Amino acid sequence: METNGTPTRRCMQIGEVAERTGLTQRTLRYYESIGLLAPASRMEGGFRLYTEDDVRRLEQIVELKKLLGFTLAEIRQIVDADELLQQIRQENKLEPDPLERRLRLERAVRLISEQLDLVRSRIAAMRSLQDRYERRLERLRGRLASLERREDERTPVGSTT
């Protein structure tokens, strides 16, 4: 839909956004207060209004937090970097100067490298946890097998239990 040649953006109130993202309204307000989510625009009565971009950012936050276990500080670093990368991409499309484009691309490379380091450290921590559980499981299976062998040795041949 357009108004005077300008596309209008559909806005949602906090309850609808909470329902769509699975977050509570309190969490949405908290994310806004710590800067993880940009302050929502407001209706005349003070009700918060969110855009589809806000919802996408919240969905990314939920994915990083719940599925991957990132802290809110790590999530902020990731989503801020993603927004900066989008900005760099847009600016480079309009930039005729190759040197300026190169500087922006180098900045983008640094940002993505930092994000990749963060993901790699999370993967390393998860692998360490996985290794610990695998060793623990193997020890327990060994103890169980040992107990089963002792039980077999005590049970006379031909008897049934």
C-alpha cells in the first residue's frame, strides 16, 4: 500500500509482536531498554508500534538465544554487526569511489570475522560439552557392562532368572 507515492509500513502493537515471536511483552520492553531492540515508535496513546523489520530482528534474537545459547551481549554484537553490514552494502551500491568501497569492504570483512570467531568459540564450547558427556556415557556403559559380566559369572549355567 502506498500513500502519496511512499510505501506505508504495517505496524503491530506489542501484544501481536509478543504472540508472533513467543516473547513476553515484558521481554520486549526489556530488550528495548538495554538497546537490543530499537525503541519502538509510539501511537498517540503511547502504545508501542513495531515493524516487520523489528519482528525479523526479534526472531533472530530468539534463534540466537534459544537455539544457539548466545548471551544477550553476544546477540547484540551479532545483530548490530548484521545491521552495519546491511548499511555498508547499501552505501557501497551508491559509492563511485573504489577506495571508499574498498575501505567499507575491509570493515565488512572485519565484522564478519568477529562474528565467525564468536560462532567458532560457541561451537568449541559445545564440542567440549559434547566430549564430556560422551566420556561420561562411555564410563557408565563400561560400569554397566562390568556389572553384567559379574552377574553372568554368578549365575550357574542352565539356570534361568
